[in-house]
Amino acid sequence: MTDIPPRSFYNNFPWPESSPKQKETIADAAQGVLNARSRFPTSSLAELYAEAAMPAALVGAHAALDRTVDTAYTRRRFSSEAERVAFLFERYETLAAPLAPNLGKLASRHKLKSRTAFHLGNSN
């Protein structure tokens, strides 16, 4: 497993246009996650984020952060994590489209090639 720098997560998706107040609210919610983690100084991140054993304080802090970030992107509420991720990928594709006009064609060719290789018994 590769070590991922903690700040890299925030760089995965284009940040929404947001007011200074929204940025402050998001920073406060992110600090809430860090504060919740600090309540368990002897636990590793793997222990803290084990799905079955995640402390309620950390679950709540992440839920608050998610809601706060969500409102910076859209007024709509997401019914699931999958819906949130789909929204973010759609936004990314929209923003990236002018940068790579042939990206869709390349992706389609790659999917076709991958499917063909898979059906021929070659998963590479």
C-alpha cells in the first residue's frame, strides 16, 4: 500500500467557487475531524477508520464536514456516498472537457480495448 500525504485528498476534485465564510466553515469542520481523531491518540488511522469500529465522534465529525463541503458545491442533498462521488466526477468531466477535447474518444477507445482484451481472456 502506498502512503498518501494527508493533504492530497483535498486536491482530488476541483474546489467549488466559495465565499470566505464558506471556506471558514469548511476549515472549522475539517478541524472538527482532526479534533475527533485527537481524542484517540493511541489509535492508528487504520483503527480509527475501520468501518465496524469507527468512533461515533469521528463519524459525526466526518458527516458534518461532508454536509459543509456539499453545500459549497450544490444546494442538493446527496442520498448516498455513491451519488456524491458521481456528482463530483460529472463536475470534473465538465471542467476538464475544454482542456482535452479528445478525452471522450480516448476513453471510449480504451474501454473498447479493455472489454475486447477481457473477452479474449487477456485482462491486461
